[in-house]
Amino acid sequence: MRVTVVTGSRADYGLLEWPIKLLKADPFFQVNVVTMWGHNLPSAYYGIEKIDTDLLLVLGDRFEILGAACAAHLNRIPIAHIGGGDVTEGSYDDAMRDAISRMASIHFVTSTSAMARLTHMGYRNVHLVGSPGIDYIKHFNWKSERPYGKPYVVVSYQAETLDGGNDIASLLSSLPDKRKVFIMPNPDRGNDAIRYAIRQYETEHGGTVMHDFLPHDQFLNLIYHCDEFIGNSSAMLYEAPELEVKTRMIGKRQRGRVIPWGDGHASERIVKILKYTHL
């Protein structure tokens, strides 16, 4: 089976790494990974429109993934969707996630509440597999020495895209007197104002570190050793609880999302279901 896995941003790539690894290890699958980082919705659509594949595997809710899913749907390519049924009330990703689920043929959900929501909406072929991000945490050798000797906090704050506002000013004013490590926001509408505020904060206070991107193993190690993880990143619900990291959620972007279930075997379930499900 030819499987095309689409990653739209750093946010979904870390969660897809372990499913990709296991798919590639199984000779039944021919795996092609398409990276849509930095694409807008139309370019993501055209990037997938001509691809010849048996299945599109996607995760989450970003506009890049919506564009890819629309192209697959219109070309009669079955879609397997990881993470449908979640809720993020403060983000336009909420509606896009539901739209992707509507086009998908196979649904891999990460919580019982997500499964109940999709089932209630009338979807079939819904499978509770758990979070593949937890697979990576449990099986990959990501843990290493502290990246900074002194205590530090990690800040990852994204735009509140549904209403156009943000809480970055109040967030910055509430930061503790420790080293600050900023993970800069994704290219969503409103991210420029957040980036500007962070750079102004660095100019006025100094002693900060800013990352546009970190490999997933380095990101996990960074938050594992931090004193506090602050912001509104989905990682505060998807990875931080498994690492037992102290978090402080700001704003309403992730409102309604639940901590996913996982036992380290979600990717194995995904591979098995894809292998034996008739599309």
C-alpha cells in the first residue's frame, strides 16, 4: 500500500514521527512523507493534487492539512485522520479539524471524549488508538543533559485566531525572574504581533533564548528539564503531562481540549488498522 503522510508544521511532525517509523519498517507499506511547512492553504492543496497514492495520512487541524485533505478528497484518495474529535474553542483550527474529519475514511482518536464526539456525529470506522506522541516519549532516546544550568521556563504562545486577540502582554508581565526560553509562534494570523512583543521583551530585559524550531527530541528534553511550561501550546496537553511538567495555560486557544490517552502503542494500532482495513 502506498501511504502519503503529510506534515503541515512542527506541531504535528513530532506526533507523526513514530507512526512514520513503524510504517516504514513494515514492507507492506510504501511511505512518502510530504512536508508542507510554510505553505498556505492553496499551495498545500496544489502540492497534493497530483500525487498518486492509495492513502493520505494526516494529523490534526491546521490549514495546511485542510488544503491537503481537500485535494485528496476531490481526487478520491482515502484519508486517515489522527486527532479528530478534539476541541479547541479559541482557535479556527477547531472548525478545520471537523472539516478534515468529515472528509476522512478512517479516524484515529486519542481520547474517549473525541471518540464519543465523532460517533455522535455519525462517523464510522472510528478507532481509539491513543496519542502517537506518547509512543515517541516512551520509546525514543530523547532524554539528555539539561540544556541550561540555571533554572528556566519555556514559553510557547500562539495567536488566539478565532477572535484575533492575544494575551501576550499579560503573559510577559507575569513571567518569573528566571531564564526565559521562547518557542516562537506558528505562522497563524496574528503571529507577527506576538513575535514583535517577544523581541521587545528581549530588548528591554535580555537574557532570553528564542527558537523558531527545535527537533522533537530537543524540544522534549527542553521542556522536561524546565521549571514551568507557560503559554497555550497543544504540547502542554499532548506531551507535558506525560513528562510530568508543571504547566500554566494562558488564554482560551486550547479551551475544551482534553489530555489524550496513551500507553506507548498508538502507532502499532494505527499500522495494524491501516494494514487490515478495507478502504
